[in-house]
Amino acid sequence: MPDEKVYEKVYEQLRIGERQSSVEDRLPAQEVPVAGVPAEPPRTGACRCYRTPADGRSPVYRRCFTDRRLSHKTEVDIGE
């Protein structure tokens, strides 16, 4: 599995409007259930959270898609 820093760099390079397939090809596929995540942004489709490694205490990233395009990307503070 690539290093956490590799994913951080890729995450920073993501641009709103990119196709979902392009985004998902570059980031971890597995969704991580995370307690305490703020509500999804209005008018979004599917939102997914992940962290690298999946069981670590690294940042939690949320990516949201609307009409199969990246509509939101945030590093979520869950108060850990």
C-alpha cells in the first residue's frame, strides 16, 4: 500500500469537477466508517470518507460526488 504522504499529495491535486472514475482510480478504494463526521454538504450525491492507513489515526478525508463529478473534498475534523 502506498505511503500516507503519497495519498496526501494526490488528494491535494484533486480538482473539483474531475470525473469520479479518475478520482477513485488515484485514491484508496475502501470506505472507512468514521463516527463524528459532519453532515454532508447540501446538494451532493455520494460522499465517502477514508484515511490512510484505514485503521490509523491519520487525517480523515471526505470526497463527495454529484452527477459523477467531484463536487467537494475536505479534510474532516472528527475531534480525535
